Amino acid sequence: RTLVFATNNQHKLEEVQAIVGNNFALRSLKDIGCEADIPETGTTFEENASQKSRYIFDHFGLDCFSDDSGLEIDALNGEPGVYSAHYSGTRDTEANLQLVLDKLGSNPNRGARFRCVISLILNGKEHFFEGSVEGTITTGRSGKSGFGYDPVFQPLGYKETFSEMSAQEKNQISHRGRAMEKLVEFLNQIQ
Ligand code: ITT
């Protein structure tokens, strides 16, 4: 089975490729010649995930899935949430991360979660898969691997941030790993 993964985020693509392995072939937006900046105008992960997968289905007629994800911080009323990719007004990871640290300051309430919603369109029908991981926002950055807010996110029950973990360790407990696990299980059941 071949599926398009509707993302422009190379890190998401690598994480997801490692999860699906040889189970099915992934095609990127580049592979199908899609250079459009797919509009994301929703106010929920579900809406944005739908917009991305529907765009591919409507324009290319291909089976596909998309990932909309982000970081929800309790003390910031769930921000950055759907605005995680451009919280500071730019897509600069450093600036976004620094804004989160500045807004939290020395606030002792540092609870947060990563959420991921996947929209799969198979034969024109949409299915959703969700995953989340609880944790805390550290006071400074630690680690080099991963992407986005990984250097400041410490999952519950662990002493390391996502950036201090291997890709495999992160995938085992992450929001994306959990959502993808459900998607793979669904595909295995119907084929
Ligand atoms: P696509 O829409 O092209 O898939 P994107 O990066 O714009 O790529 P989103 O709109 O879903 O994706 O924004 C997700 C943002 O949330 C991402 O850019 C990171 O800032 C953050 N994020 C999501 N998952 C993350 C993870 O596993 N580790 C660190 N940050 C993450």
C-alpha cells in the first residue's frame, strides 16, 4: 500500500518513516510534485489535519494522511497549541522556544502536553487518530536531537527531555508515535 504523508516538516517525515518501516510505502509532498503551501486556518488540530489531507485528496485523488500537532501548556491556557509552528510570529524554532520560556518565567506550574491528530483519507473516507504525552516544561534547554520544542519538554516519568532521547525512545512514548501506532493497527486490520 502506498500513502502520501502530507507534511512539509522533514522531522515529522523521518519520525513517521521509522515507525511504519516497510509496512507501507510513504510518499512525501515532494514525491507527488506538490509545492503548494497548504492552507491551515483552523482553530483545532482536527480542523487543520483535515485541511491538509483533504487538500491532497481533492487535488491529487490519492490516499493520504496528515499530522497536526503542538504543545499545550497549562499555565498559558493551552498555548501555543495550534500556533506551535509560528508562536513568535515566525517559524524560527529558537524564537518560538524562547518565547515559551519567557512567558513561563519562573512559574512553578509547568505542566504541558504534546498532542497529535492524524487525519487519514482512504478511498475518500476520513479517519482520525490521536495521541498525546503529558510532561513538564524545563527551565532551560537540554539535548540536541529531535525538533521544535523537544529541548524543553520532559515527559512524565522521565529525567530526560525529548531532545536527550534517541529517535526510537521518543517514538515509543510520543504523541506522534501513539497516534501512528493506532493508524498502523487500523491499516493492518482492514487489509
Ligand atoms: P506540516 O504542517 O507541514 O506537517 P508543521 O511543522 O507546520 O508541518 P504543524 O502545523 O502541525 O506542523 O505544527 C506543529 C508544530 O508543533 C511543530 O512545528 C513544532 O513546533 C511543534 N511540535 C509538534 N510535534 C513536535 C514534536 O514531536 N517535538 C517538538 N515539537 C513539536
